[in-house]
Amino acid sequence: MDPKKDLAVYGYGSVAWKERMEEWKKRQNEKTEVVKHEGGNDGGKNGDEFDDPDLPKMDEGRQPLWRKLPISPSKISPYRIIVVLRIVVLGLFFHYRILHPVNDAYALWLTSVICEIWFAVSWILDQFPKWCPIERETYLDRLSLRYEKEGKPSELADIDVFVSTVDPMKEPPLITANTVLSILAVDYPVEKVACYVSDDGAAMLTFEALSETSEFARKWVPFCKKFSIEPRAPEWYFAQKVDYLKDKVDAIFIRERRAIKREYEEFKVRINALVAMAQKVPEDGWTMQDGTPWPGNSVRDHPGMIQVFLGQNGLRDIEGNELPRLIYVSREKRPGFEHHKKAGAMNALVRVSAVISNAPYLLNVDCDHYINNSKALREAMCFMMDPTSGKKICYVQFPQRFDGIDRHDRYSNRNVVFFDINMKGLDGIQGPIYVGTGCVFRRQALYGYDAPAKKKPPRKTCNCWPKWCCLCCGSRNKKRKVKSSPRKKIKNKDATKQIHALENIEEGIEGIDSEKSWLMSQLKFEKKFGQSPVFIASTLMEDGGIPKAATSASLLKEAIHVISCGYEDKTEWGEEVGWIYGSVTEDILTGFKMHCHGWRSVYCMPKRPAFKGSAPINLSDRLHQVLRWALGSVEILLSKHCPIWYGYGCGLKWLERFSYINSVVYPLTSLPLIAYCTLPAVCLLTGKFIVPEISNYASIIFMALFISIAATGILEMQWGGVGIHDWWRNEQFWVIGGASSHLFALFQGLLKVLAGVNTNFTVTSKAADDGDFAELYLFKWTSLLIPPLTLLIINIVGVIVGVSDAINNGYDSWGPLFGKLFFALWVIVHLYPFLKGVMGKQEGVPTIILVWSILLASIFSLLWVRINPFLSKDDIVLELCGLNCD
């Protein structure tokens, strides 16, 4: 056997390779027999397959680009056992609770049981998707060996990067500029990266800031790549509190670093000057340098705009090297058209990029999320370009990490429990359930194509369950939508022929194989993707690319056409193609649709965080952010795409569906949560309790329940690598957000769906410099603050009243009081960060908040004390006062 010949001819895992393995094993057995017959001893080398030259070994370049790392059995097995035991204990707990009502406080008992049942169901929906958590490890060296061979052009796939921004006053241009600079300096072949910046506010400030950024990039990009610095966003690179002379003692590096820092300070001055100038808008609107009015002076009525800043006319960096493309895009907006907010802007970017560069993969980042790991794109390509499983992956999601958050993370901004525990569990099923910032997509999956799979029976129009439920389909007699089969690759030569004449769509699909022509006719192409022959042809090119014969002028003309405000009319954009409309949380809805098409997603957690961004650190902004997420979930819950009844018979796994259901029903928990947090105050004010006098059996059940809850949390923290501080902050904010943002989202969602009352989307402010966390103590008025503050006050009042009553009534009344006090203190401790946010370092809490909260709490307390509905009205009830009158 010749190992070199085997490597060239046979691939690892192939039938021929296995046959060679069998042949090798036979020869090994023969050698062993000879050794035994001759009585020799070779030290065991004959049994070592790795030392045998006849064994067909796997070339490093042919090995998998990633591997799955299951959680250690010593960590996950006890966790699963505790989860099962907790379910058993829950069954015994509810058996006792239901069979032992509190007759003198029946309403309190019934309310508490209903709340507890809902909490148990919610916990099960959250728990089961975490049954099989995994981690993944990538091999960047193998990726380079396979696709970047020495002396040959790189074969890595092209990537289009999307950056979205709306209001430069709330999203500072300096933050956006740093994000763009980190993208342009990424460790990836420059000819394969294109950065598209979507300005949905059509702000001239954003346009001019990008122009300045493109100039500074000519100096910043070569510096980053020359010295391999991290991170490659200059604001955060220079803000690092490290001694840059420690490892980099080269005099050239020191000189160039100082020079580029001076350049960056001058760049910041220019950007800040633009921001200062934009504070006051001229009466006649903004004017460009050539004297013509800025087309975007009317934010809601302006034409589409595209400007290529880098990647054309031979513009290179200061060292003469090529730079990635940088393209400014502002879609057309006209009165009377529905623009679908961020989802509509993202779909416009999908179409523009398909016409101009048509990379097979897309990266989506918010304007405040910079690339913290310059190899992030390579990490994603280890999954997407893996020859074994890459074709079935629709997107790779990276965890979100944040800068500028206070050490205590008072309002759980880091959201570590979700990113380090929940997402690992989902990755073991079918992948992450949302496509947020820091997500690399497969373009073909966004087009609504099915994942490559074995032949399936044709799908019905209605995938609802039960079958009589047709909320998502209306009439059962609609024509069945035709899904395309797995696509064959179309080469650029064919695409050149297809897009030779833009005015004739028939030429746009000429040359496509007969299978595709049969599946989707000309009219169906137009109905699905819109009337653009260039874009339609691009959707059929699985490996991306644009026709060589197309000119820049013709492509830009077509790009302007595909971002016109009426392009999506009577098409499937937002329904089956692109980002899905119908919810302000388009990331969850879009991921759900992809999984329903049979795709799977991947969660990638490199050691160095791939992306970092900013988060709102003051309480009011944080609650508004959570309100937006919860409102989007309510919209999905009340829509035709609700995972409770949509998508059956597709490729969605059951545990993945449980997770999607949990992601849309969690705002409903606000109602039982508020009721449950009110019960302690009611019990203390009325002297009643939700549990009768408990027996030894009941005590054992309660203790077992508390122990199982604590054990579940501890073991989750262990296998998820989460600290107890982060876990506890998450528990606290679950109560704070549930008692405020989730409640408002529930009512706003009902008003929007049932009454058509729309709610305005508020862009979360991104701070350019958090400094000493000054914004942490910035308190803004919002009605979201009233419910949790009211709960705090009535529970504090309840504790005071309960303790006072126990003091007056004597020693015997202290025993029943402890259970009620524990219940009330549970609420107060969970709301403590909220209380600290209201009172800490604050000159004065907004008067209206205190007035409303004290008023509601006082009315509620006096009402219960005065009415006392649990007091018998028929007979006089004599109670001991605790004093010995004799």
C-alpha cells in the first residue's frame, strides 16, 4: 500500500477507504499470527494503527472543520436526575395543594394555585430544551489548509456584512464608525468582504460620517493587519488599560501606534464637529458640497440612495493594498407605503447586496456591535463551509457580549444565563432560535428555500394543528405554494448569459436547468422575488457571484430599483422570503421560519468573544428594551406564525418547538407573577394565608421543592459556566421585567392586534462614553415604573402591619407570621435592584411616580383593611387580643 496514493485517491469515510481499512486489518492479523508463531515480541507496535505505514491516514486538510463537545457526564447526568426529581416533587406538591384548600381564604388559595400551575408549565417549557446542551470547537488551521493554499487565490466564500442604523442622534456616528472600521480590518481576504451600511433615517450626518470613516480606514486597516492587533475598533483598542509595550517592544510598532492614535483623535474631532453641526437643521434643509439639496431632507419622503465609498476606482490604503467594499444604502420612502421598520431595511440590504456583490453568506450586526475577534468570520466559515454538514446550516449565531456595564450588572444587561445556558441547550437540538446581531446567514436560507434533505411528500398549504384551525391560511382552497428542491450550482458563465439584458426577464432565467424551470415558472419567480431579472438570477446562484459582463452602472441602476418602496408589493417578501414581517422582534420570527424549512443553526462561542456592543444601563431604557422584546413575542403569539399551531409536518423538532413556544408565551407570565407578588401583602394585611396549617408530610414536600429548585440552579450554573451573581441578577430581573415591561407589552399587543392601535418603536440610545457609569443613575419618567414600585410599597406596608399586629397580639401570633414574612421578603429581595435604582444617587425621584405608587398602594391597603372579604359576615368572630385581662 502507498499512503500518499491513498490520500490522493481515497477520501476519509468513503467506501473505498473503508475497504482499504478492512484489507489493512487482515494484514495486521496475519502479522500477529506470524509473531505468535515465531514467539517474537514487537512491543505492541503491530497493534498501533497510527504507526503502521500501510494505514490510509486522513490528511489534515480533509479533516472536519469543527467538532461537537458534549457536556461532561459528571455535570449533565446529576442535572438531569434533579430535573426528573423536581418534576416528581412538583406532582406531589400540586397533589397536596389541590386537595388541601384554605376554606377561610378560598380566593387567595385558588389564585395562588393557578399562579403556581402556570409557573410550573412555564418552567417545563424552559427546561426541556436544555436537556442536551453541547459546546463546539472550531479548527481555523484546517480551514486555511483546505481553502487557502499557498500560491493560489483564496477559496474562502464571500461575505456581505450588514450594519443598520436609524437615528444618528441616538446612535452616535462615532460608534457606527468604529463598527465599520472593525469590519473593514477583519482578518479575511479583502476582495471577499463587502460592508453595507443601511441608513434608514436618510441622515446626511451618517453619510458624511461614513465618508470620513472611509478616509481614516485607509490608514487604520493596514496598521491593524501589519501588527495583528485586537480589537480592531480604534475606540476600544486605545481604551484598553494594558501596557502595549509589554509584548510589542518593536520601535516601529511604538512609532506607528502613536501616529495612528493621533490620526484617530483628529478623526474623532471631525466626527464630533459633524455631530455638533447637525444639532441645528437649516430651514431649507441640508445641502451637499456641490450645492444640491440633500435627497433625504424629508425622512418619510425621499428617493433611494446608494454610494460606494470603497472598493472602486482603484482606491487603496496608504500602503497600496486593496480595501473591502464600503457601500452606503438608504432605501426609498414615500407616504402611503408600509416600510416594516428594521425588517424592511434588512430586506432592502439583502436585495442590494445580491445585485452588487451577491456573497453566499451574510453577517448582520447592529451599529453598536463591533467585531471584537478579527477571526470571527473564519469561525463562522468553519461551520458553513464544512463539507459534511455545512450545507444544512442556515445561520451561525454568536453570543452577545457588552462593554460599559457596571461591575454589579444591576439590571442583568449581560443576560449571561440566556447566552451561556439556554443557547447551549438549544444548540444540542436544532440550534439557536433567533437571528440577532452577530449572526452569519446562508443567503439561500433567507430566500425561503428548503434545507437539502431526502425527498419528502409535498407539503400542504395549511400546516396548522389542529387541522380545523386555519388562522394562518384563511381559505383552505388557496393554491399550494411550490417549494424549490435542493439547488444545483450555477456558474458565473451561465449567470452572464442570464443577465445580459435587464429589460427581458426571460433572458434572466435562460440557461437554468429544466428542473428549476419546471418547479418555478417566470411568473412565480416574479411573485416570489419581485420584478428584477438580475436579482432573480442571483437567487439561483448557490455559490454567489455576479456576471462578469455586467457593468457597475447597470448594476447600480438595478440596485436602486430593488430598494424602491413599491418593489415588495404583491411578492412574498416578509412572508416567505427574507426577514419576516409582523413583529418588532423579527429575529425570532425569521429564525422560526428557517427552522420550519428543515434548516438547523449553530451556536459558536470562541474563547475570545466574536462581537461586543453597548447596552442600556439605566433602568428606564432597560425596561423599554425589554418591553420591545416582549411586545414582539406577543405579536407572534397572536399571529398566524405562532409556533403553537404553525409549521407542523415540517423540519422543526419538538424540543425546538417548545423553546419557540416559550419565547412567545413568556409575557403572559406577567399576570400570574403580579398576582403572586401581591398575595404576601394581602396575607399580611388580612391575617390569612394561602396554605393551611401544614403537617409533617407537607413540610417534607415543601422542603424537597425548595431543595430541588436550588439544586437545579446550582447544577445549571456548573455546566453552563455561569457565576452565582449573574444567575441571581437574572432571577431578580425576571421579576422586575415581568411586573412591568411584560405586563405593558401584553396589553399593547392586544390593543395592536385586536383594536389596531399601533405602538411606536423607540430606538434604544447608545452611549458614546459611559465613563463612570453616570447613565446608571439617570432616571427617566416612564409608566413602566409604577407596577413594580407599587408592589414594593404594598409589601413593605404589609410587613410593617404584620409585625405590628404580631407585637400587639403576643407570642402565639409569631408562628403563623413567619411564613407570610418569608413570602413578602421574597418579593422585596427580588425587587431590590429596582428599589436601589429608584433611590440610589438620585436627587429626587420623579414626583408623579411616587404620587401614583403611594396612592395606589394606600388605596389597596385601606380597601383590604376596611372590607376584609375573608371575614365572616353572618356571625360575630371573637379574636384573642393577646392581653391577660384577669
